[in-house]
Amino acid sequence: MLEQLLELDKTLFLYLNNLGNSSWDAFWMFITNKFSSIPLYAILLFFAFRLLGLKKTGLLLVFIVLLIITTDQLANFFKYGVQRLRPCHDIDVNTLMRLVKSHCGGKYGYFSAHSANSFAIACFFTLVLRRSFRYVGILLFVWAAFVAYSRIYIGVHFPLDVISGVFIGLFLSWLYFMLFGLASQRLKL
């Protein structure tokens, strides 16, 4: 059963990855670059500051940093624990795929930290801002979906790596949002 799922994952990866063409490569490389999201993060922090004030936004920032650290470290734990090869290192697919980046990255790819982080941030800020900025969640989840898909497009993650990252990011963001709420109450912010 697991072997069939992994074969289906490889087939889906090759289909999605090979949909790309050089006309779109620069766009997807921009989307996948973690630094291209900095303006979005700055805008989100500005809205949070306007809504929450300085002290609560400071606490929010602490929880966001902890969320990202947890997501990244959990991704590293799984990458070296599961040891699933990235597509560009997998001999079953690496000659049939498009590698858009100049290098492949680390040897292992389960699960996608980019996907987990982007969905964690999208969900966390959606929960924080949902009452005052009703439609911010739609924008954030579209952005996170683009980041997640970019990992398949550029050739560094299989779809199951991305999907797993999405669910882990969503779960951790919910957990950290709950902890943020408890800390805010305890500190009377």
C-alpha cells in the first residue's frame, strides 16, 4: 500500500513538475524565495500592531518566531528521520524532471519546511486578524498555496512532502495561536 502511494506521488510529481516551462521559471523562483515574503510579513505585522497595540504585537512576534523555529526543526527531524530523497536525488525521477534551481538542496525532502512555514504563517495571521480583516485569510492561503506548489514546480519536493508540510504547518499554527491566547490572558494584554 505504501509503495503504491509513493509511486503515485512520483507520477503526480512528474506530471506537475513537467507542466512548467522556462517562461514561468523566474516567477516561481521568486515565489519560492523566502525573502520575497518579507514585505508581506511586514504588512501583516503592521496590521497586527494597529489591531493589538505594541505589547501584544511584541508577544505575537515571539510566538511567530517560536512557530517558525518549531516548524523548521520538526522538518529537519523528519528529513533525517524518514530520509526520503528529494526528487532531484531520486534516480526514479531525476532524469525525467525539470530542476529549475541551480542546485538541488539537501539530500532529503520529507516534509517541505517551505510549505509548513507558509501555511503556518497564513493560518496564524488569519486567526489573529480574522475579526478585523475578514478577507485576509483568502489572500494568505492563496499565497501559501503558491509557495507550496513552487516547491514541486522547481523540482525539490514531491507532492506528499508538500501536503504533509501543509498539514503540519496548519496544526502548529493552531497550537501556537492557542498558546498565544493563553499567554495574552495570563499577561493581561
